[in-house]
Amino acid sequence: MGYQFIIGIAVATIVLIILIMGILSRYRKCPSDKVLVIYGKVGAEKNGETRSAKCIHGGAAFIIPVLQSYQYMDLTPISINVDLKNALSKQNIRVDVPSRFTVGISTEPGIMQNAAERLLGLKMNEIQELAKDIILGQLRLVIATMDIEEINSDRDKFLISVSNNVEIELKKIGLRLINVNVTDINDESGYIEALGKEAAAKAINDAKKSVAEKDKDGEIGQANARREQRIQVAAADAAAIKGENEAKIEVALSDAARREKEAEALKIATAAEQVQAAKAKEEAYVAQKEAEETRADLERATQKADVIVKAEIAKEQAQIAAEAEAEVVRRKAKGEADAIYLKMEAQAKGMQEMLSKQALGMKELVEAAGGDADSAVKLIVADKLQDLMQIQVEAIKNIKIDKVTVWDSMSGGNGGGEPTTANFISGMMKSVPPLNELFKQAGMELPEFLGKETEEIKSDEEVK
């Protein structure tokens, strides 16, 4: 019984040790230069979506047997040589941009998940080719949006644009951009080389100009010093000139004989030199002619490209300006039409309101007159009677009579005994149209309460 108990304990201990060793064998630590990818049943994210893998960098995790498995992804940087040729720039000039990119698998959580989904199991050269294809496409895209001058002179701007575009696309597959190095930029037409020559020529000309100005200052100072020197030395030279002249006469006679011999030798040497110089000039002229023809072809091609590009730009600007001007005219016309419509609508509403108020007033006036329209008219005439009388008075108000001389015999003009002066004033008042006549001309009759026509007046009108 004791032996069985001991054997049972030993077996349990062995099983426990094996179990512990098995558990420890499934506990994996992630090195600093790798990413541990656990796949299988790895749980869900916070938003409830199922995860395809779990990525760990710089830690450790327990791999559940049967349900989970694991692999490592290497974080070693990958150097990619991208030899881009014939990329079309914004100016339609093809350029060669040899460059070198350094990329690696990213350790950012979201991007690392992309790497686990798209790069797990791929070999290093396969990852390199995939990244190279992405870089080539984005590099061509950036070059197509920039001028040759920007690419060549503002290299930092070019590298920033390339880095931004390339890194965005690389993140989609789980990579990050570490470094970009553009070695050189060339074009098949020689445009960049011509820009370099132009810059060099400008620098040389500026340097020559600076040197010439300094030389000018030095020459002026030197001339002033020489002038002072000559003034002081002139006196001493005058005394020495006489003796020198006598010595020079003797020397001249000796030189004459020497020069005669030298002239004969120089004649022979000069003839030989001129023959060789003529041959050298002929060869130089031929080479210069070929160089000038090549330069002329290049100038013609450059000028032609400039004219075509400028013409296309001017055409697009003119089209945009014409469309903008037409849009301004359309909007202005629409605004004026809306303003006229609103003004006429306001006037119509005002007129309608005024007529409605007048009709309402007339209705109330007739109701006040007990429904008798004739009485209502009489009320209106009575209200306006003062204005009508004022109009008659205004008719003779402005008649100017400077002087009136009256010889009145008080006998009247018709033997009626009325004064002549009274007849004059009465006749003047009769020259004003009577109130009754005004109403008849308007197709109306004077109300009876204002007075009736006498029979004599009616008979006079009938005779007329």
C-alpha cells in the first residue's frame, strides 16, 4: 500500500512536470527586431469585429495549443534601388530619376495589423518587389506634378512630396518609409544640363564683374601713385636722358646689323608658322560649324517647346476668363430681373391696397348716407366745395392790372341805372366758367342744394 502511494505521487509529479514544460514551451517571447504574429482564435476588437491576427512587438504571449499558432515578421530594413527612367514631368519632358529607398515593416498598431494580413509568409525579396512597384508608381505621380526647375533646384520639396505619397501607400500593406535618397536627375533633352550651364555662366559673369570693379579701383590708385612718382623722378630723368641718348645712338647702330639677320630668320619661321596656323584654323572652323549647328537645333527645339506651352496656357486662361465673365453677366442679369420683378410686385400691391382702402371708404360713406348714392355724392361735393371755389378764385388771382381809369356816370351801360364799375367787375367774374358748367363738361349735374339754374339762363343755353 505504501509503495502504491509513492508510485502514484511519482506519476502525478511527472505528469505535472510534463504539463508545466508543455505550458512553458507554448509561451513565446518576441525579440526586439521581430514582430510576433499570433493567428487563429485571437478574440475580437473593442468594436466587436473579429480580428484576423494579433501582433506583438517587444513582449511575450502564451500560444493556446490547437486554437492558435504563430509566426515572426522580420523588422530588418529593406534597401530598394529604384532606377526610374523616362518619367514624364509637368512640362512634358522625360527625366531619369535614379534613387534608393529604405523601407521596413512598421511597428504602429494599425499598420502592423496590415503587415500581418498582407506580408505574413512572404520572403524578403517578394516584399522588396511589392514595395518597389508601389514606389515606382508614386514617384512617377509626383514627377508629373512638378516642373524640372522645382525637381532640380528645390530638392527638399521634391523629397518631401515623394516621402508623403510613398509612405501613405506603403502603410496600406504594413510598411513604413525609413529613408529616401535621390542620387541624380537627368533628362534626355539636355534641359537640366542647359540649366546648369546657365547658372554657371551667370556665376562666372558675376565674378568677372566683381574682379573688374576691384581692378578698376586698383588701377586708379596705382595711376595716382605713378603720377606722384613721375613728378619727382622727371627732374632726375631730364639730366640722364642726354647721356642715354648718346649711348643709344651707338647701340642703335649695333642693333641695326643684328636686326637685319634676325629679320631674315624671322621671315622663314613666320612663313612656316602661318602655314600650320592656317591648317589649324581650318580644322577649328569645321568643328565650330558642327557645334553651332547642334546648338541651333537645340535652341529651335527649346523655343518651339516654350511657344507651344505658353500658347496652351494662354488658351486655357482665355477660356476660364470668358466663362467667368459670362457667369458674371448671367448673374447680374438675373439680379436685375429679380429686382424689377420685386419692384413691380410691390407697386402692384401698393396700388391694390390703395384702391381697396378707397373702395372701403366709399362703401362706408354710402352706408353713412343711408344707402343713398346721390346723398353720398352730395357729401363728397360738399367736402370738396371749398377746393372748387378756390380753383375759381385762382383763375383770376394772377391777373395783373397796373392801372384802371373809370369814368363812371352812374347810369350804366344799358340804361338800367347800374354803375359802370359794377358791370365791369360782374363781367369779369362771368368770364370764369360757372360751377354748373364745369359739372356739365364732366357729364354730371350740380346738386339741387347748391342752387338751380334760372329759366333765363336755360333759355339762353337753348338758343345757343
